[in-house]
Amino acid sequence: MNKEYTITLRENLRINPSTHWLSFYCPDIACQSMPGQFVSISSNQFLKRPFGIAQVDKDKGTFSIGVRVVKDGTRYLTTAPIGTEFEVLGPLGHGFPIHCDQPLLLVGGGTGIFPLRFLQNYAQENDIPYYSVNGFRCVDDACFIDSELTDNCLVATDAGDFGVKGNVLDALDTIPFEKIRDSVVCAVGPEIMMKNVALWAESKGLVCYVSLEKRMACGIGICLVCTCKTKSDKDPGYENKRCCKDGPVFLSTEVIW
């Protein structure tokens, strides 16, 4: 269920030179959200913008998002004083299908790590085995790297200045396949990364889900701005689906890249 709320900024942490971790007070969203869903946030300063939910704290009644500063809208969000109120619609979309008897392989690129952090926390809380692989351009773009380098969490950087040198596929190839052979792959990040992860998963015989990012306006499936092409048995061989309403999570073999 999605509904419009007024939310209050409770926390603003700068986690790398261009990215902030923002937490908002809204008990309903904190209780209703599932990994892979998103919210659409607006104020009198800018139009609605979608952000993947990165964490919820049901006890505190808060949810968190990760925001990379790009233009005026994200700059306003990350410089707003604590206590600032925003309007939000959420939680929105369909999240990741989760089965407690199947391990997870979480593959994130850039800010795509934030929705996967929610899924990783969910896995930890429900004793679901998981591997996590996060890719960044360089160490300055990385987030949470102090907590990520464990036996089941890998970091890759294109520049090679932290973790595995290369991209997420290079990091995936360092994991013995017997440790992930029964895993469900969940990927979020740049489209080219998700496409390549999907092809890698298919070559390994693994089920893969991807979370697509498209420009969005309404967030509830009315405006049709965020359509993507998916495979169909009907003519002309594809179907336009709405990322906000039908997704953002899709089975990777369903997507026409």
C-alpha cells in the first residue's frame, strides 16, 4: 500500500565526498516497506524524485535513503537542516521476492548498493545466507567499505585503489562457485552492469533479479514516463511495463536490454 505522508529529516551523514545518508521519521513507511521498494520525495523546492529505501528502523519509526549530490534537487535534500519536512509517497513498487530457504548473492554498483543494504539487513535479521559484492569507480566513491570487507562481502574498484581491481564481475569470479551455486542473484546499479550480471548469472544457471532505474514522474503508474520493454509471447514480441508500478524489480530474463 502506498500513501502520501509528511516526513521529518532526522539524520544527515556524509558518507563520502558526494554522497549522504539521510534518515526520516515516518513510522508507517518504516513498518510497511520491503527490500527493493522506493519512495518519491518532494518539497516546495523541487518535484518528486524516487529513492530506493536503504534501511528501516521500526522501533525508531525511521527509514533511510542514500543520496548522491548531482544537481539542485539532491543538493537541497543533502543541505536541508535537521527537522526539515518533506512530502513523500510510499512505499512504492514491487520489491525483491525473498525466500528464506534460498541464499542471496547481492551485486551493487555505485548508489545501487543502497537498496541492497536494506535486503542485506533483512537477510541478516532472518538468518538468510548471503554474499555481497559492491563495485565503485574508486575509493572516494565507495560507501561503507569499513564494514563491507568480510568473508562474505567483497568490494571492487575500477581504479584498483581498494579491494578487488576491476568491476563486480571480476569480484564475482573470485568467489568459489560451490559457495554460491544455489543463490538467487539480486542486482542494482548502472544498466550496463545489471545487464552483464544478468548474463553472468544466466551462464551459471542462477536466477537473477534486477532493479531498473528510469526517470519517473507520478511514481504510481499513471504517467507512463518510466516504461521499459519486457519480453512477451504476443505481437510484436515485447510489452511495455511501468518501472514504478510493475517493478522496479524484474526477473532479468524478462528484460529486453
